[in-house]
Amino acid sequence: MGVRQREHGAQPRVRTRGNDGAAAVEFALVSGILFLLLFGIIQYGLYFNDSLNARQGVREAARQGVVKTFHACGGKTLDLDKLRCQTQEQIGAVTGDTPYVKVNFASPWTKGQPLTVCTLVKTSRIGILPMPNDGWISSKTQLSIEQATTPPTGAAGADRALPAGAPEWPAGC
């Protein structure tokens, strides 16, 4: 009885080469580039979002400044401090640190004179990709004063000193 008989209906075993590991090897080869591309898209998307937020926040703050609508903000009592605080709140950077804000106006406060609001925001580095301007976003808006009233209270200028390594304020700030 050296010959073994098959059971009724059983198929003979045939060994074939499998492709079980091919997909894993292909994924391992492609995943590095895929993840770099994916995280790059996310990182630059957040950077552009912060850039748009900075531009819109400065524009809104300048608009509020020229019509002298200084709302209460963070316990501030002086008009220009309120305006800087409002600017920071309106910018609301997703990945950035607290924005640096600078407000200037031509003296005396008269209708038609310029009011300039500037900001610098340092975005956080999320990935390994280099960012434009080393991750610093700057924005500047200049509008004409619309109400010839008493000048706003508070000192013109920046809310605080820029850290070491920060770029200069945009020209005209």
C-alpha cells in the first residue's frame, strides 16, 4: 500500500508562487514619498490659512481703527491697546504663535490721514519642509482716517518687542 489514495472529491495540492508580499514591498517603497507629499500639503495648507487670517485680521482691525470702534478687549483701557488686542484676536493663527501687532497713524488725528496696522506671525514648524521667510508671515494695511474726532488714547507702535531672529516690520510700519 505504498500508493495513497485520494479521498472522494478532494483536489490535488498544487504549490504555486504567491504574490502575498508584493503589495507590502510596493507600499514600503512608495510610502516615504507618499507621506512626504501628504504632510507637505497639510503643512503648506496651514501656512496659507494663517497667511489669509493675518491679511484679513489686519484689514478688519484697520477698518475698525479708522472709524474709531474700539471694543473692550482683554481688560485693555487705551484705544490703541484695544485695537492691537482686537487685531490679535481677529488673526487667530491656527499654527502660529500670538501675533505681533503694530499700529501707527500720522499726527495729528485728522480725516484723510493714514492709519497703518501691521502684523508679524511666526508659524509653527509641523514637518520637515522649509517654509517661506523661515515661517514668518507679515501683513500690512493702510486706510484713511474717516472721523475727525479726538485722537485715540494710547501710544502708537508695537504691542511688544520682536524676538531675536524675527524679520523687520514691513516697510511703512
